[in-house]
Amino acid sequence: MALRHTLLALALVMASSAASALEKKKFCMYDPVGANGPAMTFFSDLKPKAINWGLDITLEAYTDEKVASNNFKAGQCDLVFLTAILSRAYVPFGGTLDAIGGILSETGLERVLKAITNPKAGALLTNGNYEVVGTLPVGSVYLFVNDRNIDTVAEFSGKKISILNEDPQSLKFANLAGASPVGTSLATFSGQFNNGNIDILPMVALGYNVFELYHGLGENGGIIDEKLLYGMMQAVTHKDRFDDQFGQRMREYILGRLPDIHNMVKTAEEEIPSKYWIKTDPETKAAIQKFKKDIRLSLRDEGVHDKKALKLLWKIRCSEDATRSECGTPE
């Protein structure tokens, strides 16, 4: 009995020593639902995995990503998980991966994620002491409209469009289309749309149920079936708070979860009733494609989009289809 107690005490001491040897890190995670939301659920396996990396991480949920970003900027978080809209300010290359029209297909998306997981890409994902250690695609962004007649570029004129967190892409969209920009945040956009204060809402399919956007669609609204861009969430760190291998480990971890991500997005799109999808004809598709390119290049010329990131996206688009008219002139 004495031997048993001795062995138990020794095991407890060893476990305590192992735990104390781990570096404690705080990850500030934006999740619109909170602690039980999709982002927190997705990363639920990261804590035990991080132990093998020598880390004891705490995932703290934030329902307001601006608060998460500000706390990270103030040094209260070692890592922040937020939309590419806000991550662009930390690492422009990473924040440009959601460029409108930048990625055309799931195949292209996988190639982009594999490219940035190459160890040689690490330098591109670093800006000063900030590093993008994970890019998680959350599906295609579509235009949710409260009137099915808003189905062409010409019809965007004069309509009220959501500008989420001062997103430069949405603002450029409004300016080029002659639409009226309405500033929103992730805490207010759904209420604005559902109450009829916004006519056009760029949003991923996941938002349909999470933010109850069916209220805003009602009987007359719909979702234009043309993909604008792939929405991205990104994890950004204070680089000097982690070892040199952490960023690469995290990027490989996200890449390995890609099948789970695809299933999550596919389920979300299938949950949207077919009656809401607005089919676009070839002429409208071509007009929207040109419109997306005009927005993308305009933001490149204004220094909002990172040129190296745009060139990577261009190479991958043209490797998928070299007959595209844009393939003669690199972005």
C-alpha cells in the first residue's frame, strides 16, 4: 500500500512538473455565437495538440472581433482569430487572400492554401512582429438582396449596401456601382439587413442560419448565385511570443482540417432553401466578373491589396484556365 501511494504521489509530481513546463498562451477567438459557436468548436482539438508543441493554450471567445483585435494589439492576447478584413492591417499579404474574384474554385482555394503552407512562404506571411499562422476559408461570399430584382450590376445603383468593418472591398464596390454605403459591424449588420435598412449584404452562406438572415430575405429577397470571393478567417500572432516552428505547425494543422472546413461550408449552403438562389445569365456573369476585376485592380493601385498576393492568386487562376482573357497580363 505504501508503495502504491508513493508511486501515485510521484505520478502527480511528474504531471504537475510537465504542466508547469508548458508555456501559457492566450488565444483571442472571434466567434459570433460565443464559447459554443462554430469557430470555438472547430478549434476544440487544438488545446491537446498544442501540448505536444509545449504550449498550454486558453481559447477565449469574443463575439465582437474589433474588441478581440484591439486586445491583441494592446498585447493582451498572444494570438487573435479574426476576419481577413481586419487581419489585413497586421499582414497585408495574408489579408489580400480574400481579394474579390481572387479565387475561383475549391481547387484553386486548395492550391492557395497549400502554397502558403510551403515553409518558403513564411516570410510573406510576416510583417514586422506579426505573423499569419493560419488561414481558414469560411466559404464563398454571395450577395444577399432583399429584392430579387436586384440581380445585375446596373441594379446595384442607388441601393444601400453593407460596408462591414470599413471593408475597403465593399466600399469600392459601392463607389463603382453607384450604391449607397452603410457602415456596419459584425454585431449590427444582421439587424440592419433583417430590418430592411440594407438592400445588399455581401455574406458567406454560413451567415444564413448563424445570423438568421432569412428574416431579411423574407418572401421577396434572394441570393445571387455568383461567388464574389472566398471569405477568410485568419490567426495572427505576436511572432516573438512563439518559437520559430509554431507558425508552420499551425498552417499545416489548418491545411489538414480542410476536409472538415469543406464539409462545414457545404452543409451551410445546402441548408439554404433553393427558392432563394437567383440564377444569373451568362451576360450578367460576365459583367460581374469584369466588375470584380475593376475593384481588385483599383485597390491594388491604391496600395490596399498586396501585389505579391494578387500575383499568386492570378497564377493559380490562370493555371486552372489559361484561356482566361486576364492571363495575358499578370496582376
